[in-house]
Amino acid sequence: MTRLKVWDIPVRLFHWSLVVLVGLSFYTMKTEGAPFVFPIEIHARAGYLLVGLLLFRWLWGLWGSPHARFTSFLYPPGRMLDYGRRLLRGKPPHYAGHNPLGGAMVLLMLISLTFQAASGLFLTDDIFFDAPLHGWASSGIVKSLASLHSLNADLLVVLIAAHLMALLLHRFKGERLVSAMITGRKAFDGRPEDEPAEGLKPRFRNDRIAILPLALVVLALSSLPVIWLWSA
Ligand code: HEM
Ligand code: HEM
């Protein structure tokens, strides 16, 4: 049994912050929002933080550590079908990072979340809150964005439910994906499909020096729109 470091700290912090902020966004709009007096303001602020968080993840998908990169977990349709077939037969191959179906699901979630956060920036609650970019679009466009914001929120619920079901399915197959998203490490019997043929050496160690300064630069870049939105 070999333990591999798969998720870097930025990916893990990204994920659990995302869960809290998306949870808060739904809570403030789908309930009375107690104890907040003006839930829409909390909703919007959670949204501004999500803009920064998602920008961070898009950039980290280009420059981050190996398993965080899009090139490492986006596969051609043939690979996804093959993985799906082997999953149905009950013998899915093991992956260190996202598997081919999981990778596609991650991309879908990121696109849907990004659209949700971006469209929110143009909305109004027609009472006292106008989002920072509200004045930038005509009232017709704002109306369409409001319907899409509502429709896409339902799509997000479906995607998140599918995400949680998939995690449960993998748990039944003996894969502890959730603890890997907490500790960053996964245990394997053999060589995962997406590890290099040279063996199970944690490529991570070589990357470590580059990761912290790079993460800080990407974080600083991603914070700029958040600061602007927060003070707008
Ligand atoms: C990923 C981030 C976001 C999520 C998950 C989210 C989710 C939601 C949900 C579930 C609703 C209720 C839709 C309905 O029931 O029809 C809603 C409405 C709304 N959201 Fe968001 N939202 C996000 C980002 C934002 C942002 C960044 C803003 C503005 C800065 C914003 C402003 C609004 C407004 C103004 C409404 C309508 C409120 C009303 O009609 O009174 N949202 N959002
Ligand atoms: C608001 C709800 C959630 C959203 C929007 C969400 C979104 C995501 C996203 C975007 C990723 C990809 C991570 C990356 O590569 O950056 C991911 C992965 C993951 N999420 Fe979530 N997630 C949610 C809830 C949860 C919960 C509640 C759990 C745990 C019980 C969880 C466990 C995981 C795990 C284990 C992975 C890695 C999957 C793998 O190994 O391929 N997620 N999630």
C-alpha cells in the first residue's frame, strides 16, 4: 500500500471554502436567512468571495500542482466512456487525481458556479439592493440574467447532488475520497492510472518550493476583483 500526496493545500482550501460559501449563498436565498437582518447583503458578499475563489481555481488549474491542473484531469470522451463502462462492471481503475468522469463533473461544476457568481453581479432584488454591475446592463438583459440565475441555481443543486452520490458510490467501492480532500493523501494498492510510469514517487515534493509563492501570487491576483466588488 502506497500513500500519495494528491491534493495540494490550495485545492483543499478552495474546496472547503467553496462548500461553506455556496451553502451560505443558498441559505440566504432559500430561507428567511436568520440571524441575518439583510440576507441579500450576506448573499452578495459570499458571492464576491466566490468570484475570487473561482478565479483562483481557474488560474490554479493552469499553473497549480500536477493533479490540480486541467490538463491532468480532462480526458477525451473515449476515456470517459471507457471509465464509465469499467465502473458499471464494478472494476473501475484507480486514479490519483480526478477520474475521467469526475474531471468532467468538476469542469461542469466550475462553469456553472462561475456563471452563477458572474450573473449575480448584475442583479437587483427590486427593493433596496443593486449588485455592483447592475447599471452596466439594460433592464431586458438584467431580467434574462435573473431567470438564468434562478435556473442555474437549480442546475447547481442537481450537480451537487450528483457529486455527493458519486462520492458515496466510490466509498462503497472502498475509495476514501473525502479523507483525501481533507488530508491531501490517498492510499493505493497498485499504480494509479494517472501517475507516471516511473513509479509512485510523489512528484509533489519537487513542486513544493514553487507552490507557496505561486499560490500567493495567484491569491493576490484573485483578490483584486473581490476588493473592488466589496467596496463598490
Ligand atoms: C455562486 C454564487 C451564487 C449562488 C449559489 C447564488 C444562488 C442564488 C439563489 C439560489 C437565488 C434564489 C433564486 C430563486 O429562488 O429563484 C439567488 C437569487 C439572487 N441572487 Fe444569487 N447566487 C450567487 C451569487 C450572487 C451574487 C454574486 C449576487 C450579487 C452580488 C447575487 C444576487 C442575487 C440576487 C439579487 C437574487 C434575487 C433576490 C430576490 O429576488 O430578491 N447572487 N441567488
Ligand atoms: C456546495 C457543495 C459542493 C460543491 C459546490 C463542491 C464542488 C467540488 C469541486 C469543484 C471539486 C473539484 C475540486 C478541485 O479540483 O478543485 C470537488 C471535489 C471533491 N469534493 Fe466537493 N463540492 C461540494 C460538497 C462536497 C462535500 C459536502 C463533500 C464531502 C462530503 C465533498 C467532497 C469532495 C471530494 C472528496 C472531492 C474530490 C473528488 C475526487 O477525488 O475526484 N464535496 N467538489
